Amino acid sequence: MLRLRTRGIAEPGLEAWARAAAGRWLAARQLDARLAGRPELRAALKDLLGGDEGR
């Protein structure tokens, strides 16, 4: 899902599901740590959790 976002592809239903799943504090921290070596995906995660709906 994050890779789709980095390519400018929006799938609202999938994004809503991912936002709900990753929106919990621990899940967000784990995902951030997992993506430590992928700055473009970390940025997409931040955008997703920040509610960046304008994509």
C-alpha cells in the first residue's frame, strides 16, 4: 500500500484500512522501525498516518 502511495496511486478503501491498522501507537512504531532503511516508504507512512488525503 505504501508503494502505491509513492507512485501516486490512491485506493481509498485500502488506505482507510491501513490507516486504522497502523494508527495504533505500537503498530506505527513497529512499522517505522521496520522501514528504517526505506526513507521513501517511511515518508509515505508518515503521510498516511498524518491524514494526507490530498494524494
